[in-house]
Amino acid sequence: MRICFVSRRYFPAISGMSVYAQNLLRELVGAGHDVTMVSQYRGDDFGTRVYGGGPPPPVPGVRVIGLEQVGEQEGGDFERDIDTMVATIAAEHRDKPFDVLHAQYGYPTGWATLLASQALGVPNVVSIQGGDGHWVGSCCETHRLAMVRVLAHANALLIGGRSFVQEVCDRLGADPARFTIVPGAVDTGRFRPPARWRPGDAGEPVRLFYHGRVDRRKGVLDFIDALALLRSRGTPFAAVISGIGPDVDPARARATELGFAERDLRFTGYADYDAVPALYGLGDVFVSPTYAEGFSNTILEAMAAGLAVVSTHSVGVSDCLRDGENGLLVEPGDVPALAEALHRVIVDRALRARLAAAALEECRRVYSWNAVGRQIMEVYAAVRDRAPAAVDPVLPHDPACRFRAEPHLL
């Protein structure tokens, strides 16, 4: 089968969706499919600093086409970049026809793919990701209508879990029967506990590890505030915040304001993905105080690496973690509760061991890329002979959309 995969972000951008794309592409090539990836990327200094930027690197067995998000970089002109995506897909199709188009994110890539699908007569699959449910469509009528049309007219919709289905349906009025649940997955060959690891093992003091986008929507500022509460009660810890994102400067400022020394709270910045498995060795407990996820790749990586996990009762997290069974969960934004959960997992080795062991076992049993890749390919086969739905390509233009001013947050 000839597949066009349309990515919102791929490496060198560090995000869960870069990881998702990398693993899916590997599975598709391994199964013998002919794959082209069309990937957006930020090429400006700001976008590079916030997410990592630059053209996508070569991918073994995949034709890779990078499209700089010039419109987004010049005033949040998503429409300009959508036109470029549609034209690029069409040109590739004329050279060698595709059997299916698969977009990562409902907007802008899913909308672009829906338009290309209709123009070319090729069926489409759209993976609905975190921001599609949490933010896109709450910003303006332009993006609400785009998401509504994608959700109503895509040939197939993939989504990470039931809690996320509920959020998308509540916010955008979609039919839950339209979704195929395909959970996140992790490469357990790359992410695994260190040699001679035993559940509950920890350094002195116990090391708390945050890795991912440094973004207040991921709870990074709550994490720093919770560390201050831990310190005030005399709980020993060392902490690391790994990654880049829109709130690196506010996070560093908060840490300075609270008087944290480098030995207590360390920022390690951008990490090339090849170095990420070793990064989990910097922690004993993974902390993800996120407000919402589609499905958290970093939590799965931490589970596979043998870390106990402290996170939140939030969309996307509740599909893979259960409080007291394979993690500790608190309400998003509840800093005192987060500090208490961290205190418990620090001082109670038996609890830490039980959570880590249960998480590792479940990760290896449920979240393998071999099974997830096979499920996605079954969806491709099911839609291959379907005609794309007709969709109105015209959207109202709302210049007041908040993401036009800060498109990197979409």
C-alpha cells in the first residue's frame, strides 16, 4: 500500500508526536508499505528555541518532505501553510498515486489532508491528538468549524483513549461511534530499566524527574511549587526538569524566586531523542502534573524505564494510569496534593516498588508498537476502497483567534 503520512511536527522537534511518528513509520516500512512523510517544521529562531526546529531528517525507507511553516511564522497564517500541504500532497500523488492519506492532528494537518483527499479521490485517516480536544476549536469559529468537519467527514478517526473521546465529543459535538481507539505505545527495546534494577530502587535523595515540553499546561510550574512545599516540610529530594518549550523562562524564574539551588533543581534543556532513554536514568520517580493529554508518550516511556509515576486525574492520563495501582494521581492544579503524593512516594520504598513493578509489567504487556502498528494498518485496509466524503472547503476567517498571535501553542 502507498501511504502519505502528514505530520504536524517531526524531529528535530522534540514532542510525543515526533516519537509517535517515528515508531509508526518504522512499523509501516517493516510491513512493506511505500511511505511518504510530509512534515511541517518551524525554521525561525523562536520556533527552534521553543520546540526544536529545522527540516526533518532522513527516515530509513521513507520519502521525507519538509514544509516550513512560513504562514505560522509570519502572523499565524495557517491557511497559507494548509494550501502548501494540499499542493504538496497533490504533486506527490500525480507522480505516484497514494492509496491512503493519514494525518497527525485534526488541525491544521487533518484539515489539509481532508481537502487533499477530496480533491484526489483518496481515502483518509486522521489521528486526533491532545490539542485537538483541549484547545483547537475553543479559540475561534474558524478552527471550531474545521475540527467539526474533520470529525464528521474523515474516513476514519484514530484516538488514544476513552477519556479523550469524551472530551472531544463534549467540546465539539462529535459522534463517539466515529472513533477507533488506538492507544499510545512505547518502544520497550529502547526504554527499559537499567541493569540490575530492582523495583523501588532510588538514589539518596530520591530523584524526581520531569521530561517533556516545558509548558504550564503540562504542569511544570505546579511541579516547582510542589517542590517548594516538599522542602518546607523537610522531605529530601533532588529534581530535574528536562526539555524545552514555551515556559522555560517562567519555570527558571519561578525556581530562582523560590530559592532553589542547582543541586536541588536542575534544568537540562533540549535533548536529542537518541539521548532520551538514558535521561530516564536521572530519575527514580517520574512526575507529570499535566492538565490534559491525548495519550502521554513520556508516561509510557517512564513506565517502561522502571520509574514510579506521579501524575493527574486528567484526560489521556486516566486511560493508562490508575491511582494506587500503577501510579499516584492527583487533581490537575492541586499543588498541595501533588506535594503530598511526592512525599509519599519518596519516603515509602514499598509503595514506590509496587507502583514501578505494576507499571512496567503493564507497559510491556499492553503498549507494544508491534500491536499498535498492526491495528493502524488494519484501519488503512478497511478504508482503502472507500470514497472520501464531500466537504465544504470554505471556512470563515477569524483574525482574532488567539493562536494566530501564538501559533506555537496550537
